[in-house]
Amino acid sequence: MVKFQVTEEVPSGTVIGKLSQEQGVEERRGKAGDAFQILQLPQALPIQMNSEDGLLRTSSRLDREQLCRQQDPCLVSFDVLATGASALIHVEIQVLDINDHQPQFPKGEQELEISESASLYTRIPLDRALDQDTGPNSLYSYSLSPSEHFALDVIEGPDETKHAELVVVKELDREVHSLFDLVLTAYDNGNPPKSGTSVVKVNVLDSNDNSPVFAESSLALEIPEDTAPGTLLINLTATDPDQGPNGEVEFFFGKHVSPEVMNTFGVDAKTGQIILRQTLDYEKNPAYEVDVQARDLGPNSIPGHCKVLIKVLDVHDNAPSIHVTWASQTSLVSEDLPRDSFIALVSANDLDSGNNGLVHCWLNQELGHFRLKRTNGNTYMLLTNATLDREQWSVYTLTVFAQDQGPQPLSAEKELRIQVGDVNDNAPVFEKSRYEVSTWENNPPSLHLITIKAHDADLGINGKVSYHIKDSAVSHLVAIDSETGEVTAQKSLDYEQMSGFEFQVIAEDRGQPQLTSSMSVWVSLLDANDNAPEVIQPVLSEGKATLSVLVNASTGHLLLPIENPSGLHPAVTGTTPMAIHSPWSFLLVTIVARDADSGANGELLYSIQSLALDKLSPPDPAWMARLSLPLTSNYRDNLSSPDAAASEEPRTFQTFGKTAGPGPELSPTGTRLASTFVSEMSSLLEMLLEQHTVPVEAASAALRRLSVCGRTLSLDLATSGASSSEAQLGRKKAEEGRLGHGRNL
């Protein structure tokens, strides 16, 4: 608790104190300082506070009497929250009184009537003066202007209030003095003292009877506030020694009784009984002052006076009331608050006094995430008792119970609904830990591949997810919609360049700080049959391959390599090759093709298909002249015996068929090696057939083995007498279709 003092009526802007400099507060402040927030300020207290350092100053005129009335001392308290340390500071300000009010009487003039036969020491109560100040500045005493017939007696009541009574000290004689003008002065003990006056006019009446006399000129009584209306409070008695009407007494309220007293109480004129007319409320008015007079029924009756002070006793008739002041002006709290954070100020007020007004509070809750901590009196702090998580519990419903300590306790309850505010404490989470998708190659651009989904448990912009693709060597191949997560291909994909690729998708929210997560996507390409087989052996030129074959210059027979019985080359065995007859099937060429596609799309079939060829013209004598030289000893012809000399050297020729010029193109060296394309090889075999140097069966077998990249060569053997069935070439399927495999002809 922090206590300050300030004198009333100080100028506006007067500094009362600074919370940041008070011992205890300074020790609890955070390193960066606290912000101060007034939680509950009395409406009538003209005080303002600097939220940075807690400087308190007056904001307008400060009037103690308006704040506290007759309460002394005048204490005004409120609570301040030091937000950085989540500490509650109870501030108590005592407003000091100055003597700014003088005692005042209800009326400036009061009239009294007294019989000239009044006995000595007859007492007549006078109006009481009121002073709004307290302490030494309040009403101190009374004085009376000098008089030989009257004196003043100051009476102090049980509640320390003071009033004056006029006392007859000398017998009165109406014929001598029928009227007395006295001045009653009430004064305080201030510095300097202030006073107020009232003129007392005493009329002396000519009467030979006696005035009624109360048994007590002043008395006090206490009654519980729950006393039922109609209850007899006190029975006043007054006696008059006279006989007849002059001795009959009636009772009534004095002239200066307030309307509130007349409405609350009644006096029986015959019996003097004071009766309660309506319910009492200690909290509204704890005491009443009642002036009762008694007079006889004779002529020129002089009343007697009795002052009754009625004190109302508090009873246990008020249940506590609960008031909640939220730290953030609303019941919304952030989920990132640490434990023991201040949430609200809970005040339990009970209008009863003593133990009847002492209140105990507690919480009823499901999870125990909050607690109450008493600060002072009936004030509690509502604190967090655990770390909060909006994603698990977004709303809490608490019930605050308050119960007083009366003999039969009264209680109250108030339901609190606390909503947990979101902070960005959750990163986006993908629906899958890894995504895989397959698609055909040669896709159209902007083809939809897959939709990526990530969810963020936070709210608002904290849970708003956007997507992008992390830069990489393949990130240019795809694109993602930042809002929907739809992934599309940016270009046509080629399985032969890559069979698959992987990229990363980043999901990020829009909170502060921004949280992200990533996930991999694997794209597998499916092969399409978009590549034709490619012949890699022999080498093609404009779709054709060049093969070499040796023929006998004199006979035109094909010459085949001499095969070693052991399967080795002559150079390896070291023996001289001999020209021997070999089977008609011999290796002409090995066709090797490849297909860039995979699976069944890349498996190759080798076959010879029928192809119509133009027949060659009859042999020109120039052919024989060009084939006149002997061949090398490493070769032999197909039919005749090997009788050629070992010194014979191979020669070449470039074309078959008719020469382009007007005559045969002869070589000065004799023969040439025949070099031609596969298609021309067919023509060569056909020509040999026409010369009847090679059997039809051998040529047909050779042609059936001849195939390049799926093309078909056929031979029409009609001129050689072959049947159409012999001329038709069939297809042959090869299992070894992979890259690097070949087909022999």
C-alpha cells in the first residue's frame, strides 16, 4: 500500500506523489519500467495520473467535505496496476481538512416561549449548529451573550455531537422583561477560528401555571436497522403539577424537526410514545436527532423540551456485491501471458459493518487456470495460474463467490467469461509430410499437378496461409498459387531429360513474427512413346548405311572371309588362310538401334519387311572389265575353287547399275572394292542372281537377314524363275531390343 496526503482546496495540478519513486514499487518495477494504469477511481476524486511514471496530481478543486462529509479522517483509496511487473498497488490518499467552513445554525433566528413562573434551572434545548469541517476545525463549543436571567449549558451527546441548552438562572418577571434577545454563538477550534450565530428570542408569558417537565431533558437510544415499522421505540414522560386541563400534557415534535424525521418517526400526543413509522437503513442514515416538546392544555401553555438522539444499529441485512474491473477494459486476455499475470480486480463490497461487512471470495472453475489473491480488505486480484493456450481453450467460464462473516452468512456470485486472444504461436502444418504425384511427359503448360494444403491453428491473419516454392534448380518447372496451393507445370516436361524431380513448398502465415514450414513434393514423369528407334550401328547418312562387300572380278561371285575351324582369326593362329567353301549364311552386318523411351516403349523389334525394288538392267560388259583383277588371299568366292594367287589385291568400285556417262568409267588400276548402301546391296544380290552365279536359296536367305531400323527390303525374283512364295520376305521378331543390342544379317 502506498499512502499520500493532500490538503483540500489546493490549486488544480498540485502534485500529490509519484508511484515510481515509492519504496517497494521501485523494487518491483521491470528493467524497462512499468506503465501504470488506474483500475478503479472514485468518481468524485479529481485526480489524474501519468501512466509512464505514476505521477499523481489534482485535476480540479479538491473538496474534503464533498468527498467524505463528516468522516474523519477522510481517506480515498483506489488501485493502480503496474503492468510491467503485473503488480497491483493500493493507493490511499488522505485529504486533510482546512477550516473553510464556519458553524451554521438551521435558522438565523429561533423563538422560545417561557412562563414567568418557570422555576429556576428550567432547561430549554436550543438548535444545534453544524460545521462541515472535521477535527479541530469542527464545532467546538457555544457561547451566549451576557444575561442575568439565562445561562448556557453545552451538552455532548453519545456520538460526540454538542448542543446547547438555555438554563433559567434567575426568576422571570413579565412586567419587568417580557422579551429577551440573546445571541447564541457556535465556534470551532480552527486557526483562525470561525463561528456562526443565531438570535434567540425568549418570550416571557404571563401565566400562573407550571410548564410540563420531562424526566430527562436529553436522552439517547439505539435501535437495530431491521426494526419493523410500528415498533414502540421509547415512552417519554412529562409531568405537570397543575390540576385539570393545566395538568394534562400532550406531546409533539418541535418546530425545527426535519421532514425526514417526521416521516420516519411519530409521537403519540397522549402517551408520548415514539413509534417507528418506516423502515430504517443504517447505510443511508445511521442516526437521527428528534426534538420533542410537551405542553399542557391550559391557556398560554409553555412547552417543555426533550432532545432524543436515535442511533441506528447495523444488522446483517446486506449480501455482498461483486464488482470486476478488467485490466484490459474487456474480458479479452492474450494467450501469451505468463503465469501470475494480472487479469482483473475483483472487489466484494458489503454495506454492513463489522464482521457483517467482512467478505471472503473464492473461484469455482473447471481447470484451475486462474486464482484469486487478496490484496487488502475485500479486494482481490484475479491472476493466471497457468500458461494459456487459445488453441486448446479459447473461452473460460469462472464463477466468483463472495460470502460475508455474519452469524448467518450471506453470499453472492458472479459469472466471469474470459476470452483468450490469439497470438501467432503456431506455424502452418501440411496435411501430409510428403507429397508425391505422377504425370505424363509432354504435358501442356499450366497443367494442374497437385493441390497442397496447410492449416494454421491461429486466428485471423495469424492463421492466414500463403504458399511459395523455394528456389532450386528445378523450381522454374512448376508454379504454385499463393492462396489455393494449386501446383501447375510451367513447361512441357520430358521424361528423357529427367524421370522425376523434387521441389520444396514453403507455407507461411501473416502474423508477427511470421512463422513458416516446408514440405517436399516429388514429381514422377510417366514415359510416353514419343521417340522412334534410332540406328547407331552401322552409321546412317541421310537415313542410309554404307556396307562393303568383296566380289570375284572374273566371275562376279561374292567372296566370304575364310573361317578358322577353331573360330580364331588367322593372325592369331599363325596359319596361312585357305580358301574353303562356307555355308551360304554369313554375317553381312550387325544392326544396333536404341530407343530413348523406357519400358515397353523402348523395347525394339527387328524384322525384314517386303520392299519392291527396281530390277537392274542386264549386265554390262563394263562390269566384267572392272572386276578383272585377282582378289586378296583372305577371301574366297562362293562357288569356284580357290585358285587365285596370294598376291592379288582387292579393288573397289562405287556404283552398281548403269553408269552416269556415255560409256563405262574404267579405273586405271583395275578392280575396286564395292561400297554401297544397304538398298544397293539388294540390287547387287539381284544382279548376281540374274547371272546365275549365286543360287536363289542363298540370296533369299541373305536378304531375309537384312534390316535397318525397321525398314524392309524385298526382292522380286521373277526373272530368275523363283516362285512368288520364295520371293516374299517374312518378318522376324527380336527379343534383344534394348540399347546396345544388335541384329546380325
